[in-house]
Amino acid sequence: MKTTEIIIVGGGLAGLTAARELATSGREVVVFEKQKLPHHKVCGEYLSREVVPYLAQIGVPLEDAPSIDRLVLSSPGGRSLTCQLPLGGIGISRFALDYRLFQAAQKAGVSFVWEAVDSVVHKESGFRVITRGGEWQAEQVLGNWGKRSVLDRVQNRSFFTKSSPWLGIKMHYRATYPSDQVGLYGFKGGYGGLSVTESGAVNFCYLIHKNRFKETPDLEGCTKGLLREHPALHEVLDAAEPLFDKPLGISNIYFGHKGLSANRVLMSGDAAGLIHPLCGNGMAMAIQGGRLQAEVLQEYLNGDLADRELLEANYSNAWQKEFRTRLWIGERLQNVLVSPSGLNLGIRLGARVPFLPRAVIRKTHGTL
């Protein structure tokens, strides 16, 4: 059996950030990720500027990522609203950002094992982590394994038994789209976003209700149907060149409360909770969550927290303080956006009261 001080299960944005922070503090960290980096993931690929200074500070290059400072909100009937983003962001693919964070973590001394984890068991002596390749012993384990994993079932997390009607679908295109703009496009049963990434590719990522998806034959057919249906999407993407062999898709995306720990494992990133994609803040929240997770665990390891109960309580309090309002507002915004009448009403109201969209956007984001 191999041993280490800290194991992090999941090598996404939260896991890589937490690993880098802990390793920089002198901790021995091993990250388990089932698929070797880099690879594409279903994601909106708009990164809020609130985390850009931190990424620059730890040596993650972002100079090739286009600056985005404008939002366009468009209904299927052709009504639209344009507003300046209060903070703005950049366009960067998960393929690039994950890999650059991986390199920063590796430089800090983090080790990586490209294996799936089958189970995590907490004992008085620490944690036993069972993988496809063998067993590991660790003093601490952090859970950063993404939106939905077999480990959620193994850890008996209550949300895993609850079904969700949402699917996420993504495709990159070679197309013409303003690089300083992110677009949100509502349609019957969902909504999607357009933005330009560091490679110049236009990312189209959308969320769709399973009842609407049933009307289409497959991921590709669903995407083509939406382009025919929505005038603004049709204008940008109908003649565009797809850059993947086929669209990427994930199902059963759950936006409800997940819990921040299970069997003494602290959760962060999508394993802790998802903000609705329309808020454009999921990637930044994952990075912030990973930093917060590492910070509180470091306090415990330094002896500043008396026991694990206090560790979990402090982490929960800090996480809720940072993210609870954003998640609450995001849920209500989604209820508006997936309703054509609600979306049209929101666009008309935003046009009459120009400060309102910016005020709402501020509530779903942090600060520099």
C-alpha cells in the first residue's frame, strides 16, 4: 500500500487549485484524475476576471485569452439586450486552462496518478483510497471529482438518488463572433452561450431540458435543430465549421444542494455545488472554492482548529458566505431565462432600467 499526506480526488479547476496551494505550503499532495490532461469538457469557457490576478500571480499564462466586457441577451423571437459587464472576463477553454493549472501544480511539487478512484474510506488512522491500480493511505482526502461521480453513490450522498432534467452539450466552431462579447441565447426548454476562446474557436455550450431533448435524435441533431430555430444562433453558426468530430454531452446535471462534506471528505468545485451556467461564473467559483478548501485544511493541519468537526464547520461557514447568494440568484435567473415570456420581459425591463442588468450580474460575481 502506498502512502502520502494528502490525496485530492479530481483534477479539475478546484482540485488543481487546492493541490497547488497545499503543495506550495509544503504539503505532500497526490492528485488522482481518471483521464490524463488536457481534454475538453462541457463548459461555458467564460472566466470571470475576479480570479485573473490570482492566476497571473501563480504563473498561469492568460495573455492569449480574449478580453470580454460585453453581454448580449437574446430571445428566440429576435429581441435582444446588450450591456457592459461590470467586471468582465476572458475567454479560455477548459482544455487550455486545466492544462496550465496542471503545469503550475506540477511545478509546485504535486504528483499525479491517472487512475479512477473506486472508493474512499475514512478510518481513525486516516483515509484508505482504493483505485483501479491498488490502494493508498493518506492522512487527508479532498473531494473535487466534478458534477456527478460513482463516488457520490459510494459516499451515500443524498443528491445522487435525485434525478435532474438538465443536459449540457458543447461544440467548438470556426466562425465569426466578436471576441469581446459573451452571448446568452434563450430557447424553448433551455439556453446557450457563445464566446471566443484563446484558440480563436467559438464555443457554443448550452443547457437543455430532457423533455426538449427527446424531440431530437441525438446530440448533433439537437444542436442543428436549435440553430435552425434561433435566428441569432443561425446567423453565427449555421455555416460554421465544427471543430470536434461530434458534440460533447453530459446528463443529469444537478443544481440543488449537495453538501460540503461526506464521510470526513471536504468537497469543492462542482462536487460541492453548481451555479447555473447563465451566470458565467462557474470556472471562477471552482478556482475560488479550491483555494478556500486548501486554506481551511491548512489551518487544521497547522493545529489552529481543534478537531474535524470544527474543520468541517469552518469550511461550511466560509463556503456559504462566499457562494450562497450567488447560487440563490442564479437559480432564480434560470427560471426567467428558460421561459420565453420571462426572457422577453427581462429584456424589456433591462432596456428600460439600464442599471438593472449590471446590478444583477454583480450579485452573481465576486470582486477583484
